[in-house]
Amino acid sequence: MQKIAMKTPLVEMDGDEMTRVLWKWIKEMLLEPYIDLKTEYYDLGLPHRDETSDQVTLDAAAATEKYGVAVKCATITPNPQRVEEYHLKQMWKSPNATIRAILDGTVFRAPILVRGVSPTVRTWQAPITIARHAYGDVYKNTEMKIPGPGKVELVYTAEDGSETRALVHEFKGPGIAQGLHNLDGSISSFARACFAYALDTKQDLWFSTKDTISKVYDHNFKDIFAEIYENEYKAKFEEAGITYFYTLIDDAVARVIRSKGGFIWACKNYDGDVMSDMIATAFGSLSMMTSVLVSPKGYYEYEAAHGTVTRHYYRYLKGEETGTNPVATIYAWTGALRKRGQLDDIPELCAFADKLEKAVIDTIESGVMTGDLAAMYEGEAHSVPSRAFLQAIADRL
Ligand code: NAP
Ligand code: MG
């Protein structure tokens, strides 16, 4: 059989722990036998990030800007415990946060639905896609422990030296304070990415914040969305037969639960982080959630929404077989290959991505799956370890 040829390399970002193990198996068992895989490889595994003082993450982001499409394995975000475990030079930032900040993108997360695993919410019939703003707020905060009585203020010093002040709090005793920011440019990019993705996928777009309480900060998000919608997208939405609406986040939560699904829910950074985990879990499992970072300049980075599955990795290191679910990581590859195929006009590559996804779904619907899914499966499930599951998919493919 002739392998499918690629024109432009994919930016391949390898990662850590159990997902790094799955990454290698997915390439060996499902991709390399069929595709003359062309990638530019960046090792974002924690040891190599440390060796390069995180330069490799910056290089991988730059390569994404050069080639347009990346696929990323889950990576460890160092915390004090990881600094010790890996003897790190310093507590490197989250690679995802670094890449998001450089690409200024929006993250779209959608669950993968299979027959036999019903959503916890009975009314949901179609995936709900969460669009998470990927810049600022609490992820770029400045925080302070307030040791005792005193005044905390926000001070804006303009370029001409003039100051504007706002009192945060008159402390009578110890406490805490936090400064957050966002940028009109980033919020506009977020809005445009959401409107464009809604048109691209022909789904309604919802947007929610807490503007009744945050009358300046959150209200600014609402206003920017409204203005861009009116001026740039309203006519296109009407033509496509889709709608945009804004509502308070409390109202959105209630409506989401009552909905049938099949729309995009745009959220601020923190809301999107939390709500995507809730949506994923209610649809089945975090291991069945896909994620793509779309930059306003048209760059795409595909990944799984879950982490490196540390607990399974320690069992794997002891020689045990684990039932770590590879589906979201496979979909990261199929998403990236399909996008590459579309951009480079390689229909066989797009068709391969479709076939691989179908092989995954058909394998699960035939009753063969990893333990996380088997626990929720409504039919008779045959729970297998990761490698046997990948082999079953390969056989079907
Ligand atoms: P996690 O890796 O997502 O795993 C949490 C738990 O969820 C697992 O222990 C497992 O539960 C279950 N799970 C997640 N993915 C699964 C899969 N594919 N198959 C089967 N079960 C799955 O989250 P974490 O333990 O909080 O984080 C581990 C590391 O990942 C951390 O170092 C964190 O920094 C990193 N992380 C990276 C990303 C990213 O790169 N995008 C995202 C999140 C976290 P059971 O153990 O009960 O089976
Ligand atoms: Mg999260």
C-alpha cells in the first residue's frame, strides 16, 4: 500500500508521562503505517524543557506560527512538588499558557459522543463546544498577601505621568489582594475567533459573563462582543441561519442544562477552564474531550483536554498495564491531520482522519474500550488495556 504523502510538516509537540507513552503508540500503530508522516518535532517533555530553560516551548510556538498547524501531547505544569521530583532549575510556566499567550488564541473544547455512553444530562443530544478565552484574568494575575492594616489601591500611571487611583480595600487586619487585567485587543480576537468558528461549524454562539457584578471589567467583554457582532458578523449569522446571544453566566448555566446541546458556549478564561471540565464529565469523561487552540491569524493547535494521567504512569512504570484512554489524543492527531489536509489540499489525508475517527467510534460501539468508558457503558463492555484498545482500532482501520 502506498502511504499518504504530506506537503507541509505538522508541528509535533511531545509531552509527559502516560500521554507520552500513548503518543508513541498512536504514531506507531495508527499513523505511520498509513501516512508518510512529516512533522517538525519539539520535545516539550519536562526534562527537555528544563534542559533548554523552556526555550523549546517558545520554539514550538514560533514553528506553529510558521507552519500553521500543531499537535500537542499533554504536558506537566510544574508545581513545587514537580520541581523536586524532576530537580528543575526553576518552576517553569505552563507550556499551554505560554503557547496560548504567543498565539493569542481561543481554545474550543468539544466532547466526543459515542452510542452507549449517555450524557448525565438527559436532554443533551449533540456536543456542547466550550470556547475558552485564552488570555489574562486570573491566569496572568498579580497577588499579594496583606500582612496587616493598610490601604490597597489600583494605580494607573499614564505615559504622561498622570495617575488614576481606585481603592481596592482599607484593610483592618491581614488578608489577600489580587490584580487582574485583560486587553481589548485580546478580547476582540477572542470574539472574532468565536464568531468565525460558529460560522465555520454552523452552530449558535452563546456568550456569558458576570457583568451585573463586574460593571466595568466583564461589561467590557460584553460590549466588545456586541460591537463586533453588529459590525462584522450579524449579516453572516442571519444568512447562515445561526444566532448569537449574550446572557449572564448564571442564566447560561441554567439554560445549558435545559438545552439539547449543539452550540458553542463562549466563556472567559476561568469560566471556560471550569465549565469545560463540567461539560466533559457530564458528557462522559474528560478522556473524551477534544481541544483546539484557534488563533485569530488562522493558526491551529490540537490537543487532548486532559492531563498526563500521572497515576496511571506510576502504575505503568511498575510494569502494570493501564487502561488509559487514548481517544482524545487520537482526535488531536486526526484534527491536525484533517486541517493540514484542508490547507494543503490533500483529500486523502482528510479522508484518513475521518476513517480513523470512525474506527475509534466503531470499536467502542462494538463493546471494546478502556476502563473509564466501560464503567459508564450501557451495553456489554469488554474493558481492555490501552495497547489492546489501540490494536483493536488498528485492526478495524
Ligand atoms: P489528568 O492527567 O487529566 O488525570 C486526572 C484523572 O482523570 C486521572 O488520574 C484519571 O483518573 C482520569 N483521566 C484523565 N485522563 C484520562 C484518560 N485519558 N484515560 C483514563 N483516565 C483518565 O489530571 P491531573 O492528574 O490533575 O494532572 C496530571 C498532570 O497533567 C499534571 O502535572 C498537570 O500539570 C498536567 N496537565 C496537563 C494538561 C495539558 O497539558 N493540557 C492539562 C491538565 C493537566 P483515575 O486515576 O481515577 O483513573
Ligand atoms: Mg482545567
